[in-house]
Amino acid sequence: MADQPLVLGIETSCDETGVGLVRGHTLLADTIASSVEEHARFGGVVPEVASRAHLEAMAPTVERALQRAGVRFADIDAVAVTAGPGLAGALLVGVAAAKAYALGLGVPLYGVNHLAAHVAVDQLEHGALPKPCIAMLVSGGHSSLLLVPDVAKEVIPLGSTVDDAAGEAFDKVARVLGLPFPGGPHIDRAATEGSGGAIAFPRGKYDDGTLDFSFSGLKTAVARWVEARERAGEPVPLADVAASFQEAVVDVLTRKALQACRRHGVRDLLIGGGVAANSRLRALARERCEAAGVRLRVPRPGLCTDNGAMVAALGSELAAAGVSPSGLDIPADSSLPITAIHM
């Protein structure tokens, strides 16, 4: 392992300042400074608040990662950073910091794709990715199905959300139910006391023949159901609403993921992104994959949410594949397409 490059990874696409240190497929440190509490009172992420939080947290978070890994700046062989997609201002902070570290240390810089990094991070827990595999990425900003022949060289989009992402729908439904931001963990917890079959909420694009997703109609249906109960003066069964909404989301996600596997003759499914930490999604995916003879890979919850380890993991993969580094003039691209694995 000692002959593999030590990669520093920096992630600032949204509200978490993540710094990771990876050597090969071995995670040495993963440190995070989150500004989620600063956004909670607004019910969602405020881009300017996130950017300022990244500025304040960057240097201390890098220092903590180095201490945790027991290494020095001089030991770093390459720097990787999320160049997109994400919030423009937040990305700029990370990209500027990564350029400074790379220039100061005299090491290569890799500007990487946030979504591809969510795929690469699984290697830190389960080893090298099967080639090819299907990846389903579900988070607050993305719900995507991808065919991944080689995460360092080629990622092919198969489907995505046409409106709200799954994580965004969780946040909006949580607001309707009076639950705190971010909504995903709170709905997951509330759902454990309810029944997923209590309320027949709609499943958008369930049998439309595509591999796309739609969660806006589901979110609206939940809001109207709750409003109707409140107007009638009837109590809202929060646990049943949370469980039924959650079941509708994970039913569609797992159904489409297995459709993608069948259509492309792939026997390995990877699920990543913040919503991959959802307990019901993990359980239903495991159940349906076992029935279909598909091997399932899901990183532990701490590696599903945004983190620097995933960026370092993809940087390590690019370096090992001999991919040319990025230049110090790379931009931060808030709408970087998934087909652009690295800049």
C-alpha cells in the first residue's frame, strides 16, 4: 500500500466541508464540518451561508484530517476536489482551496465530478467495483441511474429525475409534517412507528417504460392529504404518513434500479448518495436484489452523505488509471454533467 499515492480529497458542493485522505482503496481519515444547523431555521440550504461556512471550516478540517491520519502535508501526493455539480459559491471555495494546496505542495490536482465520487467511495468499504455495474445515486439534489463500465473513465446516464429529487421530496414532506430539516432522517425515524401501506400515495412514472423518476406529484399528494385531514379537524397520523410516503419513494427507486440491471444485463447494483442511508431503502433493495439474483453494494451511512473521502477515492482511482491531472485553471461548474468524470 505504501507505494500508492496519498490523495487529499476536498468536498464543498453543498453544506458540508468534507476532507478525506485515501491511499489506494484504504481510507485513512474522513473529517466533516457541517453547517446544517445554520440552515435548519430557514428550512433549507442557503447558498451564501454555506459558502461562508466553507471558508471558515476549510483549514481546520484539513488539519483535523492530517492529524487523524497521522500524516503531514509533505506526505500528500495529489489533491482531488469536487469541481461540480453543486452550489456555485460553495464549489468555488473548495476549488480555490484545492488549487492552493496543490500549488503549494507541488502535486497534481484532480477536479472531479461529485456524482462519480459517490460511486467511487464504495470501493473504500467493499473493494474494487465490478465492471460494469449499475449505480443509483439518490440525494437532495440528484436521483440518477447510471451504467458504470469504469468509474475512472466512463459513466453513462440511463435516467434521472424530471422534477424533485428524492431527498428534496423528503425535505418538503418533512416540512408539511412539521419535522425538522433535513427531513430524511426524521421521516425515516417517524416511519418506524407507522405502516407503509396505510395510505395509497401515488408512484410517479412507475410503469412509463423509462428509467426516469418523478417525486413532485407524490410530494403534492402528501401535502393535499394532510391539508384535507386538518380542514376536517381530524388528527394527522404522522407515523403512517411518513411510512407511506417513504414506501412510495423506495418502491419506485428500487423498481427502476432493477429494471436498469435487467435491461443492461448487469448483475451488480450500487446505491449511493444521502438517501442511501435510509433504512427502508436499504432493506427493500436488499430484499428485491436477493429475489432477482443481483448483488447489492451500499456503503455505510457515513459514506453515503457528502464527504471528502469519496472525492479522495475518485482522485485515487484517476491517479491509478494514469488519467492526466487537471490544470490549475479549472473552473467550478455548478452543472457539470455526469459524463465529465474529471476536468
